Amino acid sequence: YPNRYHFLYAVSRALVAGDTTLLKTAHLMLKYLSICQQKDGSFGSRRKVNRRDKLQSSVYALLAMLNFSESGLYV
């Protein structure tokens, strides 16, 4: 099930694959991820989406962050 981090993950995968079309937007996405990260390192979804599931949200968000860093982007 997609959540708020699914699109960011998809963009990060495109960057890793060599697509630089969304490079400028990716910087904003990475900043957004750093703002959304909770104190314990996890990420949460909205209540209506997967009942605030931390696991799926954290996996998408952390993989997006890893992919962004692999593409040379850092906060």
C-alpha cells in the first residue's frame, strides 16, 4: 500500500537508475525526509493510511534516503 513516502522512494530509485530529471526536486524531498524523521529514527504515516504504520513508512523513507545518498545527495 502506498503512503506518503512511496513517491519519494520511486523518485530516489529513478535517480539511482540515472534519471536526473527530478534532481532539483530530490533535494527538497531529502530535506522533507529529514524533517519528518522522528526522534527514534522512524517515520510514521497518517492515521487514515495504514493506521500510522511505522514499519512500512520507515522502510520507504530510509530506502529513499539511502538511494538519494547513493546518487550523491545529502542533507
